[in-house]
Amino acid sequence: MFTFECKDMEMNCDYVAAAASKEEVMDMAMAHAAEAHADMLEGLSAEQTEEMNAKLAAAIKEEQTEEIVAEDVSADIDGEGEEDSEGDEEEEISEGGDADGDEEDEEETDSEEEETSEVA
């Protein structure tokens, strides 16, 4: 969606044009200017008219559509967005036995060895 506001041309006018293409908005804005601002356009030279048209084209903004925003949000929900650093930590914990670097496993092994040596 493309939009144009007369205010962006430093006009004291609340006119807003919106359309699917930049060309449509340009046509709408020029038709509005010819009707609502004819007195201002009357004395312009060809060069001044060309400059005004370039400013008008530059003032047309492309608005982000809701569909694009919805796609970005759904990508994150589906797990296709940024990687989750918490998920990596969980993998390390499940692979290593505990988050403290396997100290607990070493203590268990030491106590098992002591029990074995007492029995023998």
C-alpha cells in the first residue's frame, strides 16, 4: 500500500491518497492538486512543475501491510525465527547429566568405589 499526504508537501491540507501502486497514488495526488490547489499551480514554469512532481513522487510512502507482519510473527511461533539460546543450554544439561560439569557423577563414582573397597 502506498500513501501520500499533502502535509508532506508543506501544504495546509488534510488530503491523503492511498492505493496499491505508487503510480495510482501519484495520479490521485495530481488530480487533487489540480482541483484543490489550482491557484498555486497556475504560475508554475515547466521546470517548477517538474520539480514539484519529483517532490510529490518522493513524498509517497510505502506502508507495510498486515500480511507481512503476520508472516513475521508466525515464523517466530513456528520456530523458524531466531535461535533460542535456552534450548542449547537444555541440551548441554541432558547430555552432561547436570549443569555443574558432572561433579555429582564424580562423587557417586567415588562413593561406589569406597563401598566396593570396604566389602573386599
